[in-house]
Amino acid sequence: MGLLTSALTGARDLLGARRDPRRTAWPDVTPAAAPRRVACCICGWSGPGFQGVAHCESSTCPACGSIARDRFLYHCFVRRTQWRPGLRVLETSPRLGADYREAMARRVDYLCSDYDQRAHRGAISVDLQAIEMADASLDVVLSAHVLEHVPDTDRALSELHRVLKPGGHLFLQVPLLQGGTAPPAEPEYHGDRTLVYWRFGWDLTARIREHGFACTALVTRDLYRRARGGDPGWPSVSPEFDVEEILRMVRPGDLTPVATDRVARRARFEPSYMFVTWHASKAG
Ligand SMILES: [Zn+2]
């Protein structure tokens, strides 16, 4: 790429980032008093700290209620896709409520779904194993902590591939508590009383590729460094995560860093072993 072309592309990217409505603050959100050490990429709030502890299920934003893994999913979506008017996005069982869903509807052409209407209130009902949507009808699917509750992973992945447009993207989060995929040893339920069929590991990347997607696991720069042989230890490890096995079984070539240390610190994507989002793209 020539120098001028690359400078022009850079300028266009900057302009695009500024115009991207996914990066604008919610209208009713005002930053807290200084020091503003942390910032929420979903609602735009910033302040001295989030609520709770450093954990993917905590570090809660006082303005929008997002927890750290909500922000990591959103960060991955914004970083890895180009915004354009009418971007058609389906989110399966979003954890956040009406304010979030309304904000998303202002930013993109937003649909959200629930398989089980008891657990969350969504706009439509979708069973990932038989999605009632036309082929090639979506630009983006955001799916957090749903796939582990679906019995047939392959049917779900092939349905997700079918409903995405060529060039479309799937951002997938599941709890990564161990190195390799296995069913739970004993019946396991999550907070909303839904049964867990699978505890996934790094082999999910290869499984996703078998369905025709290009796939990488998005992580923070800190986890990327440790996966490539950096310091394996964290000051403390949550007992439900088998971090030793997670680091032993990781394939560094399957990882892509998407958050610098500074970005991860501001959004509290910490500790880094808790933050993985699979990015699956359908060929254009
Ligand atoms: Zn927020």
C-alpha cells in the first residue's frame, strides 16, 4: 500500500470511528466526578471505578448495569466490524434490559431473541438449533452464554452460518472454564435455571471452522502474551476456572488480541483469562 493511500485509509478510519453511533454515549449518561479511571464502552459512563470485584460476571457499570463480559463482547463487536446504516444485528438473550435494547435499536437495526421467554424478555423467540429466519438475513449475531445451554452444538453452528449474510459476523461467548470441551460431570444450572449441556474448551475454534466459518478467539493483549509463553501466573485465580489447563491447551495461533493493556484496564477486562470471544466470519 502506498504512503498516500495508507494515510487516506487511516483518515477514513478515524472519520468512520467518530461517526460510528456505537461509540457515542447514551443521552442520559453523565460521567462521575474525577478521577475517571474506568469507562464503559456500552453507555459511555466513566468514573473512579466499577462496582464489585475484578471478575467477568462483576465490575458492574453503575449507569447501564453492564458487567465486564458484556463490555468485552460489545468491544469485540465494535472493533471487528464496520458500522453502516441499517446494519442488521441479532442478539440472543441479551442480559441487559430495556434501556440497553433501546440504545442498540438507535445504533443498528436491532433484533433480540430468547429461546425461553421465562428467563428474559426478548422481542422474538429463537431456538439456535432451528432459527426461524431466512437464509443470509443478518449482518451480525451477538450470542453470549447461550450455546452451552443448547444440546446440539453442530446444528446451532450450521444454523448460525445459514442465517448470516456472506461477509457476516458471529461474536460468540461461552464460559471458558477448562481447556477442552466436555459435558458437565454432574447436572449444572446457571443463574436463570437453564441446564448446561456443554462446558466448552479451545477446540470450539476448530468446531466453528468445520461449519465453514473463518474463526479466531479474541482476547486481551495480556492473555495473548501469557498464551505465547509469558508469565503463566495471575495473583489469584477463581476456583471455577482451570487456568493451568486453559493455558496448557491454548493454541496461540488461534488467538487475536483486541484490547491493549490500557484499554483492558479502563474497561476492567480483568483477570484476562476470563475474557474470550469467538469471532466467526462467513466468507464474503
Ligand atoms: Zn455502562
